[in-house]
Amino acid sequence: MAIKRTRLRAADSRVAALEAAKSLLLDQGPRAVTLKAVAQRVDRTHANLLHHFGSAAGLQKALVGHLTSAIIEAIGAAVEDARRGTISYEQVVDLIFDAFGREGAAALVYALMIEGDSAPIDLIIDSIHGLVSRLNEGAAGRPLPQMAVMLVHAAIGDALIGDKLTERLGLPRDIGRALVLEQLAAMQQIPPED
């Protein structure tokens, strides 16, 4: 008996596949993001996903782009909100740490680096560069590139080994975020959060 599948527009099918890939990434880690697993989650064929992404590497690269654009957009909006005083810088730091941790960006970056595929890493770096350049306009005197490096390094490290490191050292789990916030306050001459 043939399986009847609902016909989706190409763009909708691609987005559904990327959301399924993100879900697999968060639930099971980077190795779970395969064409077969994504196809099963979105009730599509392996051939359908090959048509959209070309290969498993193409799917992973598209996932990086999908995650990166959402994260960059959210961070950019949060920084603008913090500048207007509608949210705190602590909330911006939390958003960045959560993007690399809970949203799976650090795990995906790590997996891609292990595989030696620099194209997705370049996409992430180019996106961060674009955001910093945009935010740097009108922010004279603030060391935004240095702050971005510190934040990204800290968020990736926290996402990959923060749980075990803080536990082993007997420190509170959120110490990394607190230390970054202190450094940001010192770099920007903003009052630290209470």
C-alpha cells in the first residue's frame, strides 16, 4: 500500500525539515541529524530531502544557516533593546549563552569543526562579524568586537563543558554568565546588574 503524503510547497518542506533537524540536534545531538532521521520526522522520503539539501552535509550546512540567522536576529534585537533600556544586559548575555547552549549552536559548531568542514563555521563567523559591524555604528568608544569575542568564546565553552567544569570546581552553574557580565560592565562602563 502506498503512503499518502501531504504535498507541501518547496519552501515549507525545507523549513519543516530544518525545524525537524533542529529538534533532533537538541534531543539527541549532532550525530542524530541525518537525512533519514529528518525524513522520518517530517514524513518525507530520503530522496525528497536529497532534492532540497543535496547531502547530509548540505542539510547540516543549511541547519547552521537556519540557526545562525535566527540567533543573530534575536541577539541584534536584544542589544538594541538593551541600548534603549527596555531589557538588561544580563538578559542579552542569557540570550547569547542560551543560543549556544539550549538552542544547540555550540554542539553543532563542535561537530562541524571535528569533521573539518570550515564553510559552516565561516558562515557563523561572517554572521557575527556582520552583526558586530551593524551594532558598532553609532557605538563610538565601545569595544564591541572584543566583547563579541569574549561572549562567543564564553558561551561556546559554557555550552560544551560548563556543567562538568562548574560541578567539579564546586561553583554555581551560572558563574560563567556572571563573570562575563562583570567583564562587559567593566568594558562598557555600565553599572553591573544587582
